[in-house]
Amino acid sequence: MTPPGGEAALAERLLGGDRRALARAITLVENDDPLGWAIVREVYPRTGRAAIIGLTGPPGAGKSTLVAELTKLDRARGRSVAVLSVDPSSPFSRGALLGDRIRLSDHFLDPGVFIRSMASRGALGGLSETALQVALLMDASGRDTVLVETVGVGQAEVDIIDHADTVVLVLMPGSGDSIQALKAGVMEIPDVIVVNKADHPLADTMVREIRSVLALAPRSGWQVPVLRTSATSGEGVAELLATLDAHRERLELEGALEERRRRHLRREVLALALQRLRRDLEAALAADPELDRLLERVVARELDPRTAAAGILESVQPRSVDAGSDRGA
């Protein structure tokens, strides 16, 4: 347990690159501990320096192996790396099912690499609500690159776009999930598309299909490249890293990086506000028998759901605002 006032010392250690302080701060934020949010407030002015790269795609596409290879190449050129792997939640512990990725085991003892698994906790978009906060802590700790790998939930994992400077969609040849991704909103979010397992006999076919879909999009600004990689052998990963660098340079040159980050942070603020309002609403419903009777009227078909929802909001909104101001920022 962190002693009173200890958040300042913990924040100072985190800013100095202390791995244990970073791990502790992440745990506090994940647990919605006020000390964790105090640390975020303390270190936030020192963020914005790391390149945040998100990797998303269907299960089995090889995202973890690709992250390991990117980490190896980034370390070879002297950059420090943090990896945030968002895993499915255990229905019992609510923690990450897979834990720290086995494929990243070669980097566990490297002081220049920090690896953390995080539970999605039911987030439909593939990312936990606190994922951006954790990425900010990793950034503040002095890491040059932050790699965010999402849980493989398929077409729903579109909120990675709200967390990364560059989004990489990883697909696998011969997969029905991959073909479905071509038709879904997932295809609208990537800055780079990777066809992994390039030695697969259907790899060339998939590359052609993707390029034909991309050809239908308006051609202005950054043109989404389609790259072949084989993460297990390392083939094409150096080209991918060079493409990630080129995309970041393009964003900085056009002034789009700050605009992208501004959009991310605005959405994060709204998401946190909604999270607090939902928590207050659930607490109010549990404590107020009058609201419970209102819901019973809906069950009895005496009141329609929309009218009931409006009544609930009118009843609890003033209290929610007051409770929020009592707790402080």
C-alpha cells in the first residue's frame, strides 16, 4: 500500500524510469485507486513524447509475435519500448487470461523493455477503459515507443483508433475473420495493413483483395500500404518498422499528430465522465426504492422504457453532479 503523500515519490521514481514504480502506478490506475489518478495528474505534463503504435486484428493473426519482432528491432536501434497487451478478462478474477505474453519472454530481462498485460474487462472495442491512462504512464516513464496490442475480438475492436498515433491492422491469409474485416468498419481505421504469415499459399490473394478494397477509397493524403510479413522468421518486419517511422514523420510534417492526439484525449475525457456517471447511476438505483419501483412499472408494462429512463435521469442527475464535486477531480 502506498503511504499518504507517497504518490509524489512514486511519480518521481516513475518519471526517472523506475520499472517497479511504473508497474505499481499501473496497478493503482487499473484498480481505480485515487492514488493512481493522483500519479496520472502529477506526470501528465511530461507525456506526449513516445510514439504510440496500436496493433489490432482477428485472433491468431500473429499480433503478439509481430510485437516481439518489432520490439527486438526497436531495441537494436537503441530505443526503449513498453508493450501493453490487452487480453480477454477472466470471468472469475476479472484479470487478464493470458498474462504477460509468452512470445515476449526473450525481452523479460531487458531493462529497456517494459511488458504489461491488461484485462479488457468486457470492453467491446477490445481495450480497457483505462488503457490510454496506462499508455500515458508508460510514456511518462521515458519509453520511446509504446506498443498497444488489443484483444482479438474481430470487428468490434475499433476503439484502438482512439489510443494510437499509428494503427496497424494485422490480418492472416485463409481466415474467414480476415475476410470479414475487409467488409467491416475495421478496414476504415488502419494506417498500415499487414498480411502476416506471408508464406501462406493464399497470402498473395489476400493482398490483392485488400488493395482492391482500398482502391475504392478516396485517394488523398497518406495511402495505406499493404505489407507482407512473417513474424516467426522476421521477414518484412524491418520494412514494417520503416513504414511506421514514415507514417509518424508524415503526421508531424502535416501537423496531424497533434490533431490526432487532441481527438484521442477529448474522447477519453468524455469516456471517463460517462464511466463516472454510470457508476453514480448504478449506485443511486441500488439505494433508492422509488427508482426500483419505477423499473417494476416497466416490467409490468405500465411504463415504457424511454419514459422510465428519462425519469431516472431527472431523479439522479443532481445527486450525481453533487457527488462528483464532493469527490473532486
